[in-house]
Amino acid sequence: MKVITQTRKLAELRAKTDRQLLDIIDIHLGRGLAYARQMVGADSRGFFPIADKFRNLAHREYAEAERLQQLLEASGKTSHTAAAGFRELREYLNAVRGACA
């Protein structure tokens, strides 16, 4: 009985950790999108050095979210919300890549 209780507690802890990890991924993607929007605004006004800084920050947030997402995938978890956030941020970064690079 004790083994079953411990296994159940471990499963509950893992589920809670996965939910928290999803929240952190969403935070990184949200920051990345905010930086990407600032990048687009700066780029459209011709402030290319500033746009490049925002692009680098957005890339960092994307990379961190991607790293954390790989941890979830290793445990068999995925998030459709995060997938949409990754896709949107990637589109922003690809759209302005030529102008900032």
C-alpha cells in the first residue's frame, strides 16, 4: 500500500511540475512576442540597431522556451497553446529577419 501511495504522490508532483513548466514556457513566449512586436515597431521606424536588440531578446526568449519545451516532450507532454505561441513568435522573427540582419 505504501508503494502505491508514493507512486501516486510522485505522479501528482510530476503533473504539478509539468503545469508549472507550461506556465513558465508561456511566460517566455509572451516576453518573446512582446520583444518581437517592439522589434517590428522599431524596424518600421528605421531604428535598426534597436530593432536588432529586440530581435536578439526575442530569440533568447524563444530559445529558453524551446529548451523547456524539450523537457516536457521528453516526459511525453505537449501543449497546443505553446505550439501556437512558438509558431507566432517564429513568424515574427522570420518576417523581420532580412531587415534586421
